[in-house]
Amino acid sequence: MTGPNEIKPLKLILGVFLFFSFLAVALSPPELKPMAAPPAQVDQSPAKRLKVIVIDPGHGGLESGAKGKFGALEKDITLAVALKLKAVIERSLALRVELTRDKDTEVSLENRAAIANNHKSDLFISIHTNSSYRRNARGSETFFLSLNATDEEARRLAYLENNSADLSKPLADEDQDEIRMILWDMAQSAYLKQSQSLAEIIQDELNSLLGTANRGIKQAPFKVLTGVACPAVLVEVAFISNPEEEKDLVKESFQSNVAEAIYRGLVRYLKIAG
């Protein structure tokens, strides 16, 4: 049995041990965290910066767009082409692709631009089918934004796509001011130049791959292109008002060829932009 006098030295030894243990911890140098590596230099060329593409299938929901002689609807064809284009881009390029709609729903022209900007889109491609009062009109057309249309037919097409009931009525003053401001902003950011370049390349691929008539690139005041803070084009893939082209437009093989042509144009654009 341990006596009271034997316990005191044990307490003293234990106290000294705890004191020096605490002192050792207190005087230890702080743990140094490794310095973060300096950020790598990022290639700021347009091709390297490009991460997100927004594809806009024209019309949708109650707004069916143009209708062909055999009943084909623009809204159905544009969605089919957009889905095929999204698939080929995501399969072949390290890019994220967003759609303004992925089903038969109505999306306002303003919301289409908002969707692109909310996703911080680097490119915007709106897909449509063409329509003309001339039944023999055929081929593809690619547009980029301008206050003044290239020709009378382009002006009428823009009004039709903008859902204007009066094709002969000039743009309202507020619409003109809005487009002027957007054009000014786009010009400052070189968007117009890039949009024109993308339009030219896509049009060339459509002509080559599809063997359609070369109607060239054009400019028109399409509302869907206004407000998009990136290079933007509108592709009229063929004339749904032409019975022969309407028959092609509903074929899955033709839709795939259109998607392939736009994809090839995108690849060429990235090489030139980079």
C-alpha cells in the first residue's frame, strides 16, 4: 500500500512532464502550407476561349412558324436539326451545347437571347426553314444581324420571323434605337465581324454538302439575334414553301446532313478564329 508521502513525488513528476509537453507544443513552428502554384497563362484566342454554344430551334409550341404544302411545320424541322447538331458537336468537340428549347414549347424571342446570355454563350446559332411567295425559291441562306436588310426579300423574311403582321410597316423608332445600340455594342466587341465570318463558312458548307443553290449570306434585322452577347447567325436551311425541298426537310437523312454541314462550318470557324 502506497503512503501519502510516496504520492507527492509522483504528482510532482507528472506535473513537470505535462508542463514540458505543453511548452513543446506551444513553441513548435506553425505548419506551413505549400504555396499555391501561380495560375497558368490562358490562351485567349477565340477558339481556346470558346466553351459554350447555344443552338436555337426556331419557333415552337403554338408558334409553329412556316408551313409547307404537304403539312410540314417549321417548328418540328428546326428542333430535329438542332438535336442532331447538338449530338454531333458534343460527340466530336469538347464544348457544352445548350438549346433554347428541347421540346415543342413556345419561347419568346427575348427569352432566347436571355438563355444564351445566362449560359454565357460563346456562339449563338438560330435554325429556321425559309419561306417565300415564290414557289421556285430554293437553297440555303445564312444571316447575321443588321438594321438594314440586304434586299427586299430578306427584309420580308425578317418581318415574318419577327411575327410582324404588317410586312410593309417600317421598324418602330424604339426598335430601331434598340437595334442601333446593340449593333454599336456588337461592333465594339468585333461580334459583327465574327458573325459574318461564321455565316460565310456555314453557308459554304451547306452549299457544298447539300448541293443546294448558293444564295449567299445576308443581313437582316432579326429580333432573335438582338441582345445576344456573342457572335450570332441565323441559318435558313431550305425553303419549306418549295414542295421539293419540303419533302427533303422532313427526311432524317437530310436533317442529319444539315447538322453535319453546320458542324463542319463550326470546325472551320474555330480553326480560323484560333
